[in-house]
Amino acid sequence: MPTACWLGQQASHLRLRRWIGGAVLGILASLQPLLFLWLPDVYPLSRLFAVLALMLLVALAGFWYTGAAFRRYGFCLDDTALRIRQGVCWRKETAVPLNRVQHTDIIQGPLQRHYGLARLVIHTAGTRHALVNLEGITRQQALALRQALAFDADNGAV
Amino acid sequence: MRRLHPVSPAFLLVKLAWQMVYPLLGAFAWSSFQSQWLLYGLLGLIPIGALWQYVFFRFALEDEQLLIAEGLLFRKNRKIPYARVQNINTIQNPAHRLLGVATVQLESASGGKPEAVLRVVDLATVERLRQLVQAAHGVGTAAENGMTSNQAAASGSTMEDEHTAGRTVLVMPLIDVLRYGLASQKGMLVFALLSGFFSQNPRWYQQFGSWLADMGWVPHWSEWSRAQLWLMGVGVALMVLVLLQVFTMAWAILRLYDFRLLHKPGRLFASMGLLSRSTVTIPLARVQLFRIMENPIHQWLGGATVTVETAGGVNNEQQGLVMRWLAPYVSRGSVIPLLETVEPGADWQTLDWKPLPQRAWLRLFKRHLLAWWLSAGLLGYLLYRWQLLGSWWPLAILFLIGIPVLAWHARAWVRQAGYAVSASRISACSGVLFRQQVHVKMDKVQVMTIHQSPFDRRHGMASLRIDTAGSNPLMSPLQVRYLPVAEAVRIRDFVLAQLRRQTSTDCKNALQSRHD
């Protein structure tokens, strides 16, 4: 399966991440007024405002960061290797040589299934990179990649 | 199916006691506070455990496989086909030799724990096992059958005897064994353990101090002046250091006496030990990485330690007999000839080290200086709290002295670091005080990553990391830092191209061997 290089993740993946992050923060934020009401001596009004302001900052930072990470993420399959590029501040480009792939897994959580997303896990014989993850791609893409990697991985040499 | 040799419970007892040494020490330290029952309970458990293991372990040497049935509550039945056994390693200490037995450890191609450990069996069984494994891997030596060395390694004839045909690659004289002891400082580990152990019970420190005071040698420790405390501390440290050297040398002699490395078809065979003779095999096809280490003591002595990482085989001492040395200590000039003997196809003579950009020294210097100031600050604060430090000027000196020392170190580091890439091998060297060279054959390269921290990006640099199989996560991988980005990408693409080219040759070889 030849691909034009540097494909990105699906937009639904970004949306899903933001929603999950937002939900977690939302739950935590809704607990704060309750704490204020139940423990007024430990939790004065000033603290409530400080915590809510902090949470707002975290939400904004998270929103920006997930967007930046989404834009930076890319993968590319050519005839020598599968390359994955990721990271906003600390950037990393992983190259998995095609003949070093042991086997692959396709993992889908319930939310991912709903959006048609999947994660491709590539197993290699390495130590620190025994597992290489490719997140936020469609299930069709994952299946096609698995096919392409299996075709070339007749050695998986160690 | 039969049981192990009747004297096995004794050896199993020793092994179990060794495995329980940390819980036992813990119980011993605590037993001063709590009752003694915990300690006695643990001690009593050991012989019962040994007997249990002996009674519920059965094995059988069948024609095609080794059968093992262990345990009563948690039964484990294993069938190990002889063809899957890569190595047979044996240990014989004086007790083994006296009783005519040996501990056998079978290693398979997958890593981690050994496939099976027979503790202990008589020598006739060991020999029979060797014959069966050899028969399963094909009759005769590789040379007689005209197989290539790769195929011989895969078949792995395991006639592992010191005296069987093999080219001697390395014999360590006693002086080198002692040098290894000096360079490795294994005593430090024991010292750390003992300190940890004694620190569990601070009463012992006080008792020691009171005992000294009662002797009348020194006034009671609360009356000491600061200078006396420092002097006492230094004196004790020196004494401990001398003791450690003696202990380390003794350990080195016991472990490595008459270390011999033999090159047999497709594998390396090593034997070592004074009282306890161990034999270990390293299949050459499974060697992933060569590492040459020189700490400051090595550099002073003019030698190095050469180790290998292999895929498969046991990973640490807890799991079984481990040998990762190609040469525990060898003179620096002999390193390349040794590597050439062991791995001829890897262009050792054309190691043209390329340097890193010199401007990297400033980055390294700034990082180290920050770490130095933070540690010195912390140390100064603690010493001040413990009232061992009167004024601020020693701390100021510590802060200032870091600047020229670390600057020199950073410049030397960048000057001496380098990388070398050829069609068959990729190498990296780094370090000033703790020098290290890592060599990886091209066909052992797994995943490659290029990392860029924000600081890297500002300077247009990146670091390249190469992952290999079976490596020790605690030791550094093959890594080249502070490379110009274009160069990192160029090296990576070059290696990928080499790997691509290898696929076609590997395919042809694989097809040919299937027809044999």
C-alpha cells in the first residue's frame, strides 16, 4: 500500500481527546463548590476561586496542546520504513524498518469503535521500542498498514 | 521419571537461602525491635522449602525432549525439545566436584529465565543430556558438514567441554584478574548493602560510638569538635576503602580465575572460576551489541572491559548463570584484535570516528553546571542543618570551582565523542572519565529514533538512538547526541538503506538453507 507521505491523525481523534480531557476537568471542577460548601474552614472562597482559575488555565493549555500535538503528528510508509513523527516541545521521529516488524496488533476501545478509530501497535525485537504505537488512524488505515507490514516482514531478523 | 540426585536438597537449600537473603536480613534487622519469631520462622521455612522442591521435582530424558514435572500445589509440566535448547551451561563448585554432580542450566532462544535448571544431577546425566542435545541439532561438527557458520550457530552443537576443539581467543592471567577487581570495585555494592542494612537500626551506630568511648580511645561522640568528627569520618572511610579493595580482589579471583574464552564454530565458550568452575556459551549469531567500557581506573591501568549483549539467554544474576563479558579485563591495545577474532565481518580496521560539532560543549557545560550548583546547594544546606559547616566560604569555593572543572570536562567530552558508520556496522563513543564505545552490527539494528529537545531545536541539533534486541534497559543504548539535524537524518537513512539491501540477501540464504 503506497501512501503519499506524512499522513495525519483523524480529526475525530483530536475531538475525542479534547472531550475526554474536558469531561475529566469538568467533573473535578464541579466537585470544588461542593468542597467549599462542606468544608468552609479548610476551603475558603478565595481557594475556590484560585482552584477554578487554575483549572481554567489547565483547560486552555490542554486545548492548545492537543491541537498542537495533532498538527505535529504524522506517519509515513515508504519502501524502507514506517516513520512516525510526534511531539510538540520534545520531538521524536521513530523509524521502524519494514523487515524488523515482528507482528502487529490493532486495538480499539469502545469510544474509538464509535468513531471508527484504531491504534496500531507494532511489535519489534527491540528493547526500548519493543512496542511502537500509531494512534488516531482509521480502522481501514490500520488494516492496510498491517497488510503492508506483514508483506515485507518475512524476516523480522534478530 | 526420576528425581534429582539424592544430595540435591543440600544445594537447593543453599540456593533458597541465597534467594531469601534480603528478606532474612530485613527480618534480622527488625527482630531487634519485634520478636525473634519472624526470623526463626523464615529460617525454618528454608530447609522445608528445599526438601519440598526436591521431592516434587521429576524429570526424564526422553529421545526427543526433556520432560520436567515440578511442584505439588502449582504444578508445572514442561516439555523441552532438545532442538530448542540453545545452550547448556554448567556450574561445578568444590562441593559439586566432591560429590560428582553439577548444576545444569538450559537456555533457549527466548530470553529471560533459563528454560530449565537441574540442581543437581550426576555427571553421567549431564553427558547424556549433552549427547541428546547435540544429536537433535545434527550429527557432527559444522565444519564436517560444510554448513555456513550462521547455520552452525542455529543448530548449536553443544559439546561444551573446556578441552574440546576450539580456538583460544583469550586467557586472562592472574594479574589481569586482579586488575579487573580493581577496576570493577564490586566491593562497593556489598558496602552499599551493608550500610543499608545497618542503617535500619540506628541503635547500632550509637552502640558503636559508645563502645569506642568506653574503650577510652576517644571522648564520647557528643563531645567531639567539628574537626574531630571530620577526621574520624575520613579515617573510617579510608579504612573501609582498603577493606573493600581486599574484598574485591578476593571476589575477582574466586569468580574469574583462569578465565578462558574459546572460539568454537558459531559460538564462544567461556570457562572461569577458582573454586566454582562455570562454563557459559554465547552463540555468535545472537550477539547484538559490543560494549567497551573504561572507567577512570581502567584508564589508569591502560585496559578496558568488553561485554556483549545477546538476544535470548538469561538477563540477570537472579535468573541464572550470566556471562556478558567478552573480556572482563584486557589491555586497550588488544580490544580491536579481540573483536576482529570474534566478529571478523565488521570492518573493525576502518573505524573512522567522526567528531561532533564543537559548539555542543557549551550546552553540556551549562547542563552540568546547573546540576552541580543544585547538588552543591543541597549538600551545603544539609551540612548547615547538621551543623557540620560553620561559614559559607567552603560552599562558595565549591560553587566557583565547578566552573573551570566542568568547562574542561565538557570540552574534553565533545572532543572525544564520536560516531562511525560503515556498511556493516555502526558505532558510537562517548565519555571522558567513564568512556564507552558501543558497536552494533548493521543487521542487528531494530528501531531508530531521532529526538529533538527544545534546546536541540534552538541549536539545530538532534540525537539519534538505535534500539537493539535483548539490551539492558539500565545501560545506555547506542546513542549519538548533539548531532547536526541533517547528519542525524543522513545516518538514519543510510542505515535504512543498508537494512533494505539485506532483505534480499537474507531471503536468498533462508531459501537455500531450507533445501539442505
